[in-house]
Amino acid sequence: MNKKAKSLLAVILVVVLAAAMFICWKLFLPEAQAGDKTLAVTVTHADGSVRDFTLETDAEYLWDAMYERGLIDGTDGEYGKWVTTVDGRTADENAGQYWLFTRDGDWVETSCDTTPIADGESYEFFIYFG
């Protein structure tokens, strides 16, 4: 097999692998649950104060459920929404602060706008100093 044929075969293989990875990602992406949901949201501010909220929503994603109540704000980032403000408190990025959140006590590996929600879940938001 000559060098051009090998190069062409390598390019085709890369394209096929990329397409297969994309299809797998789409197939296994968590799906949002439609319909009425009740969520518990706990917010721990930088000063240690804590506020609890109960959200009743038809939203499919966490960002939408919180945004419709005016509890969250942020900017569009490379990997989804970057949360800058929760419960009216803005993280001071210059001081190394940023907002993190967990679902039922476990780290969430998606951005807030791509995190599907289900009835009865609990979310915790807190300022992280990093």
C-alpha cells in the first residue's frame, strides 16, 4: 500500500471514529423529564449563610428552573452556562471564587443548563474558593 493510500485510509478511519463517538454521545446523553417537578435547592453563600428554596417547575433543565425564579444568572461559556450569581450573590472571580453545585450530594459533571432535572431531586449551590 502506498503512502497516499495509507494517509487516505487514516483520514477515513478518523472520520468514522469521530462519527461513532458522536452517535454514542447522543444515544447516552441524559434525557430531561417533562412535566411537573419539585426540587429542593440549598444555597450556601460566601459568608456561610444558607437559604433553602423549593422550586415547582415544568422546566427540563436546572438552569431554566432556577432562572424562571430569578435565582441564577451567568454567561455563556465554552462548555455551557457559567454561573456567576446565585440568590443575588455574585462570586468574586478576582478573589478566586466561583459557584459549584451538587445533585443529591454528588458532583455534577454537566453545566447547569445541560443538567436534566427530575422530581424530588435536591441541589446544593455553594461558593468555592480556589
